[in-house]
Amino acid sequence: EAGVTQSPTHLIKTRGQQATLRCPPISGHTSVYWYQQALGLGLQFLLWYDEGEERNRGNFPPRFSGRQFPNYSSELNVNALELEDSALYLCASSLIGRNTGELFFGEGSRLTVL
Amino acid sequence: AQRVTQPEKLLSVFKGAPVELKCNYSYSGSPELFWYVQYSRQRLQLLLRHISRESIKGFTADLNKGETSFHLKKPFAQEEDSAMYYCALSNPQFYFGTGTSLTVIP
């Protein structure tokens, strides 16, 4: 099935460290979304990038940041990791940034903070 | 502000019974609404969108602007329908509900 390929699939870090997650969008897609999926909390919106620009960010502290590169690939960085950052981080790309379009999700990066 | 509410975290039905997963939204304009599904060990994927007005895997969803609802329905549940279901609104940013875990009991 179609979807983005996130990396790494699993990541184990300790408190205070930094984590970097990567998301290359499907070819031709210009929009990338990041979500945090913690147990029992559903999908929490983190960031939305479109054509290289940050369009919106969710209600997360500034230590959650990211960027989108000229090839539309995206990175999510989490600094000063805390235990509650342990979650599945999902990325999705979309063909149409300014109009509605289907989101194609990755399988996620499982971050564990010890 | 945009919001998507799925009041049921867990829903269990017997095989062959009708199933309805509720979704309510708040949005001042004309929303684009979707249902996404996540089967066990699979990635989140689109189930259906309201503009298509189609039935996918026997599921349908009708947009009721008066009640601001977009409930997902299926007349006869199957075991393979057991999954996590998310309602979503796009403007164009996507807003997801908290999800409903559906279990179909054999």
C-alpha cells in the first residue's frame, strides 16, 4: 500500500538527549504533517509543512521543532527529551497543500525515552 | 476553532450487527470530512471522504451540516472491521478526533 517511509522505525534515548526523525514524502507531494500518537490520546497534531514553509504547529513546547528541505523531505527534532515524549510519531504527506487531499501515512517512528 | 469529537473511545458489536461510529465537528465554513482507519499492525489509511459519497468496505458516512455530524455506519459488521477509526476534518490542515476502537465479536 502507498505511504511514506519513516526512519528510524525505533529509537531509544535517555532523558535530556535529542531525537531526530525523518520523513521523505511520496514523490510529488509537497505537504508533510507530523503527529504524535501516545497511548490513549489519539493523534496529536505537531507540525505542518508545505512547500518548505512551516504552516502551523500544534500545542507542543518549543523543544519540538522541525524543518522541510527543498526536496520536501522533513525532519522532526525533539530536544531535551522527557519521559512523556515516549510515543509513536507519525508522518503523512499530501499532494495538495492548499486544498484538501488524502493523507498518506508512514508506519511511524517509535520513540522510547528512558 | 476547528474541532473533531469522537465520543466513544471503545465500541464493541457482534458480527452481523449494525455499527455506527459517531463523529461531530465544529467548523464555521464548509468542511472536508474524512474517515481514516488503522488495522492492527498496519498504517493509518483513508477509508472514505464525504465528497466522494461512496461506500467503502460496506461503510458509508453522511454529512449532516445541521447536526454537524459525520457518523460512520455499516449495516452488518464483520470481524475484519475491528480496527481503530479516526474522523478527520480538513481546512486544509487536517484535524483528527481521538479515535474509536471498534471490536467486532464473533
